[in-house]
Amino acid sequence: MNLICKLFRQDSETREGIITAASGLGILVNLLLAAIKMLVGALASSIAIVSEGVNNLADAMTSILTLVGTKLAGKHPDEKHPFGYGRIEYLTSLVVAVLILVTGVEMLISSVKLVFQPAELSISVLSLVIVAVSAVVKFFLGVFTIKQGKKAGSSALEAVGLECRNDSFCSIVTILTAVIFLTCHLSLDAYAGIFTSLIILKAGLEVLKETVSELIGRPGEKELAIQLYKEILTTDGVLYAADMMLHNYGPDQWSGSCNLEIDHEKTVGEIYQFLHKLQLKIMQEYGVTMVFGIYAVDNDHEEVKALRKVISGFTVPHPNVKSFHAVYIDPDNGDIYCDFTVDYELRDWDGLRTDFLRYMQQHYPGRRVELVIETKFV
């Protein structure tokens, strides 16, 4: 592993180093297996063994694709892509998923044809030995690659490992059907092919689902946001936090924003001190570049206290409204501002807005009221 990293001039302890080492190992193992199978297959005139070798070549290409994707994703930002190239890794995972699905579909079609048009099997002990050795090697390579993919947080590397592991399962099924044929003279080759193709398709769909989740927002993003909210709300000087937005530009590449309620009597210098420390802490511990917006609030003012009670009178009977914030009364013209945080079950935002404005006119006739409706994660 260290030797592979040295060849690519990578530190084996870094994320890129882990991906490089695992991908490099996958390339070497698959190329070696492909060379052996294709040589033996040619000498023995066995199309089955040659086909196994071609499959290993395809697996090597998948590892090369992952390696290239990681290298491109690590490029520094430039004028064309000011936020970097990190999302290329997601595209790599997408391509790997498509390749897995194509393989599964092709195998399924071939296997179904064999059900209606059975072909005469030609099985040798040599071919079984080669397939068995390959299955063992690919299984351990797959398990190792999946483990390294999880360690590095690389969905593309996990997908490659999953493909390797599935190849070993397919080889085991092939061996079992061959043994049954040799001992019982019963051909289950076509049905075994259908079974293995379904396993491959399932794996491809799982990789595709995971990749799409990465692109549109996944549970891990919500978990990160919850952790950031806890970190922000425990900071002295922050009264409330809302409107968080997180943008992912590749694995471990995040930028975000969040609006904070701050006591209006705090000076700019005081606010800067604790927010700057908070920004640095979030960057160092969570890897997120966070920008803060500020709501200046005066929750101790009697008029604001009364206003908050009035707003609570509306929100409490509405279970879809989870909280409200940014309550502000314009000292010049008396305009009222407020934000609602609602759950995802609420669909009629316009209806909620209309009801709230009508309610507020009963308590503050003639006042202009501005309501912003949003979810917890904007």
C-alpha cells in the first residue's frame, strides 16, 4: 500500500492517499488476473476463461476511472470552477453505477436467452480452479476496497469494492452450477445467470441511489447541520439560530450560511469577536466555511414581549409551525417583521401566510406585517 502511494507521490494517511492505494491495488490485481486468465484461456481454447479475463480488464478500468476521478476532484479552484472540482467524484460514482447496471442487464438478457435456447456446457477442472482462485481473491479485494472507501468517505471506491465482491459471489454460483452439472448432469447455468444478474442489478441500483442522494442532499448533510446548530446555539452571545444553508462541493468540501439572533445592544466589535472564533472552530472541527447573517433583536423590550405573545397565540394551535424568530418592530414606521419555520408536511404556505396576516390585523390594525416562511434547512 505504501509502495503504491509512493509511486503516485501520495501520503497513505490522507484521504486521497487511501483512495489512490486502494484503486492502485485493484488495478494491479485485476490486470494480473486478466493476464493469467486470458493466457490460460487462449492455450486451453476456453472462451469462458477468456471472458473471465475480459471481465477483470473491465474491473481494472473501473478502478482507473475512480483513481482519475479522485485526481481531478483534487484540482485547485480556478476561474472556471471557483468552488473546486470535488463533485467530479460524484460523477465517477455515477459512471461506475451505470457500468454495473449495464453489466447486470447484459447478463440478464444472455441468461434469459439460454433458458429458451440452452447451449452445451464445456467445463474443465482447470477452468473451475481458475474461477475459484479468482473468486477468493476478488472477495478479499472487494471487502478491503469497501472498507477503505468508507474510511475515505468515497462512494466511488465503495462502488468498486461492491462490484468486486459481487464478482466473487457470481463466481461461486458459477462453480456450484458447474459441480451440479458434472455430478448430476443437470444444467442450471441459465438460471444461475439470472440469479447473479439480479444481484448485480441490485448492487448497481444501490450505488446509483447513494450517488443521487449525494448530489441532491443526503441524511449525512442533515446530521451535519444538526451538529452545527448545536455548536452555534451553545456560543455565548447567540440567542437563536435559523435559516441554515449548506452547499456541498465534493466530499469534505462544504460552505454554508446561517442567520443568528443577537442582542441589539451588542457592538460590532463584540459580535466580531465571538463570531470569528465560532467560524474558526466550525472550519477546524467540521470542515465547513460558514458565513453568518445577523438579526438584531430586543427581546426585553415590553412591546416586543407583547408581540411575541401575540405571535405565539397564532403558532401554538398550528402544529406545522415549529418555531418563529427574527421578530422585529421598525422604530420609524412600526412595521412588523417575523419568520416562521415550518415542517415539510405543510404544503399550503400561502394559506398560512393569509391566515397569519388576517390574525395580526386583528391585534395590530393598520400595521404592515412582513412574514417569511421557511423550513429548518433552507
